[in-house]
Amino acid sequence: MWNHTLAKAVLAACFAWSSWNWMAERPVQPADGEIAPAEPQQVEVEPQGPVQLGRWRLTPRAGYEITARILGHEHYRFDELADLIPDDLALGWGPMSDNRILKSIDISQSNRFYFWQTSGATPIEAEDITTHSANTHVIPGNAAVARQLSGLRVGQVVTLSGELVDGKRNDGRWLKTSLVRNDTGAGACEVMLVRDVMLVK
């Protein structure tokens, strides 16, 4: 009897946790239109020393601010970069923030990459998809930023401010950020040290 009662309690707790998790991470459904129309802003940074975060030494390459719609949010807990980058965000701006465009594009994330595939008649060219979306490895600058990044939901519009950085770990592992918005494949991800998170809508 005790084991049966315990099993029911465990199942109820698992269901409650799953329900809460779904509610906390369920996508937002914004209105049609370009809800994040502006291009990302990238500026040169004054030469400065590296930033030490745990085992990682980060070298700022550019100041960076982006207001974008969240197209995908992937949590990483156990891969080799998780100690520095617990979350990746697939971000879209301009036409890639518009429901009317996105409804014809399938978007997914896996193994630190962002993938898209068109379905049916997509009203924009592949080049426009490439130049108006990006997979961004977001490095939280502090614990408060980490909580904010972890809680972001697909469909929200957010402004992220900070720096694009290269990184080197004390065992020789390294990361290199993209500094352009028109590249694809390995090395095309922005590696961003996020200093500030502001939810727009």
C-alpha cells in the first residue's frame, strides 16, 4: 500500500512539474508584421583586457546590440560548452520576425546549430533568411542575466546588449565569434557576452 501511494505521489509530482515547465516555456503568439524591424548594431570596441569567466578567457571583438524575435531557444546542460553557454537563441529580425514569413519556414536547433527549411511557397529568398536570422551562443554576464536568458520564450521580442567575443578555455578549447550576418555553417554563430536583457514584447 505504501509503495502504491508513493508511486501515485511521484507520478502526480512529475505531472505537475511537466505542466509547470510547459506553461513556463510555451511559445508566445505575437501579431503579424515585422515586430523586430531594426538591424543588429555592431561597433568597434576599444582595446581591453580579456574577461575571465570560470575556466574561460573571453576577448571582446565588438560591441553588439540586437533586438530580435526569438525563433528557437535550446537549453544545454551537459555538452562541453554548457559551463559557459547554457542557452542558445535562434534570433530573427526584419522579415524573419513576421508571422506571415515564418509560417512557411520550419526552424529547429540541435548540437549548437540552428536549422531552417522552407515548406511551400516562401515569400522571401534564402539569402534574406540567412541575413535576417542567426544562432547566437549567449554567455550570461552574471547570475541575474543567466536567469533572464533561461526564461526567454519562443515568439518574444528581446533586446540583448553586450559584446561579441572569442573564447579560450584553460584546457585549450576555443570559440570564435562571427562578426558578420551573412555567413552560414560552422563558425557562423555569434558568441555574445550578454550584459543586459530587456524584454520588448
